[in-house]
Amino acid sequence: MVKRNINIARLPSAYLFPEIGKRKKMHLEKNPNAKIISLGIGNTTEPITPHIASALKNAAQGLGTVDGYTGYGEEQGMPELRKKISSQVYNGKISPEEVFISDGAKCDIARLQVMFGSNAKIAVQDPSYPVYVDGSIIMGQGGDAVKGQFGNIVYMQCTPENNFFPDLGKIPKTDLIYFCSPNNPTGAVATKEQLTSLVGFARKNASIIIFDAAYSEFISERGLPKTIYEIDGAKEVAIEINSFSKSAGFTGVRLGWSVVPNELKYADGYPVRSDWNRIVTTLFNGASNIAQHGGIAALDDKGLKEIKSLVSYYMENASMIRSALESLGIEAYGGINAPYIWARMTGKNSWDTFERILDKCNVVTTPGSGFGPAGEGFIRFSAFGHHADVREACDRMKRNL
Ligand code: PL4
């Protein structure tokens, strides 16, 4: 008999989001006529916009022709898309060869965890996207979530009390620091000063920051950094991951990218980029060619305009949800530069509150405790949904909570 991987056994059997799906299904079984509205999983709902959809369609049709057919491509991605990301997202500060196209930010997180290996010590924002911790546990980077022991993992509390930015003076040195801004789930965006102090902290400790910028397009306030590379010295200490999932509605299409700057080196001076290239060429076969054509269209003038309108659509939802919560006297954060609203709910724990909102309003949310210990007592509301559904969810909450 094969012995089970001990690291997998250290995880609770269900990942957060499938657990939410399971509870939603159970609720429907008990209440077959319930008209459930999901403000839970951050999944896009609006159609891909015309210019981008047409690029996807043309690419798919091209594959059915002798001239347009392509098979395996370069594992690092199409040169044209890498160039577009370099110029449109990073104003040329990052070169195309430092950009690696992928099938999404989540998949890149997993491959980065493989690259850094089981001895890496990590720090994460608490609360944060659960893949940072769960994936690290799978890699054996410390921790037994079942026993509530987190070994090597350092939790950096980010709560309303510290304005959602960790007290770096109290954080021990780790190899990796996961940092997501705008943050999922709190919706908080780090300022330039805060990111400068984070980069300084990483430089002092010789740590590597894994900066998750999946929601950068949702930043609307001026002066807030959209990429870690706006900070001087970041290229020596930071990897950035990003995605077309939320901005272009590619959650199902699957397309993202990572940036590993040439300047980023290991302790022995070996370039991290060379290892990343090795991982990508060995464990990945490149992003879908159709998706990459969509990505190229998303970054031209028309595509960027469309992305802006899609983002604005979801941000109208965010503002509706935030206002509804505030009208109920609930302390709410986020929803201004991020498609998530983070609400402090009094009374019971997060899962109980999740059940209460589901029972009373037929609205699915995400319990804050799923994002880390500091998320207990909070509920995350996602702004991804049709306007009419979100309006209806808000009305139900105003009536029934
Ligand atoms: C549900 C901070 C959502 N099954 O689509 P990707 O892989 O390019 O991006 C995933 C991702 C990366 N980084 C951050 C994210 O918040 C997400 C997506 N998170 C959420 O509701 O928190 C979707 C989650 C999905 C999952 O587990 O990723």
C-alpha cells in the first residue's frame, strides 16, 4: 500500500471555496425554492467584452486553418504578449524576458512554492488568500492546519486596528513574504510609504516578497501603487504575480503572468529567474494560445478601455454592498479600491454568521476565518455579480439582518 503524503494529511479535508459550495448545495437541498445569490467566491459574472471576445474567437477559428494553426508554444509565453505586459503594465521598467505568461496567478503560486522547496520559511498577511498557507503546507513548508499548529509560518496580522498593515518591527525574518495588495479579503491597499517599508524590511532580512497584484486594476485612488516595482529597490527582492481573471473576466479562460526580475538573486548569487525559467519549462507547457491572443487584445487601447468599464461595473456593486452594510450599522472596510468588502460582524463566529446570512437572506458570503485566524468575526462580500442580483441581495440584507 502507498503511504499517504504526510503534508496533505496536515490540511483540513476541504479547501475553503469548495466547502462554501457544499454548504450552498446543502441549503438548496433543504430549501429547494430558495433564490440564492452568491456574494461568496470571487468569480466574475459579466460577459467578456466585445473587442477581447472577438480576439478569442478569431484565435480559436484560426486554429482550424492550416495557416493559423499553432501547437505547443514557448513555455514562457508569446513574445508579443510579454512585450505588451512590459510596456502597458510596467511602462518598460520590466523587460519582456522578465515576464512569464501563465494559466493564472493561483497556478503560479503553486509553482513558486515548488521552486522554493520545503525548507522555505514563510510569512503571510493574516487574513489572506488561503492558497499561500495551504500550498505551503502541501509543500511541507511547515504547519499542520488540522492540529492548528503552523510551524514555520509567520502570520502578519492585518486588521482595522493596525490599518491593515503589519507591524514589521515585530515580524521575524523569513525566506518568503507573501503580500497581496489590494488585499483579498480585506480590500486594503498598501500605500507607497508602506510598500517602501516592506521592501526595506525584505532587503534588510534578505527575504523575497511574493507580491500578488491580482486586483491592481481595481485601484481607483490616485497615488496608490499598482505594482511593487513602483518602489525603488523592489527588483532585487520581489517577484510579482498578476492575472487577467478579474480585470478581463478570464476566470474561466485562464491567463496570468509572473515577473521575476534579473536582479533577484539567491544567497549564492544565482539568479532566481534562471530557476523560474527551469520550473516553467519543466513543469508547465505554456498558457493556452487562444487565451494569449485574448490577453494581447486586452492590453491594446480598445481592450484597456473595455477592462476599465468592466472594473467600474463591479465597483458599482462594491459601493452598493458597502452602503447597505453601513446602513445596518455594520463596520465595513474595502470596496473602494478592491472588489471585496470586509465586514466585522458582531456575535457569533464567522461560519455561524455565514449560516445566518444564508438562512435569513439566501445570500452566500465567505466566512472571514477561512482567510486566517485574524479573519474570525469577519465576513467577506464579493462584488462580482449582476447589478440586479447584488441590489436584491442588499435589499434582503437590509430587511432581514
Ligand atoms: C476561487 C489574491 C478568488 N477556485 O484566477 P487566478 O488563478 O489568476 O487568480 C486566483 C487568485 C490569485 N490571487 C488572489 C486571488 O484572490 C485569487 C482568486 N481568488 C476568491 O474568491 O478569493 C477566487 C477563489 C478559486 C481559487 O481558489 O482561487
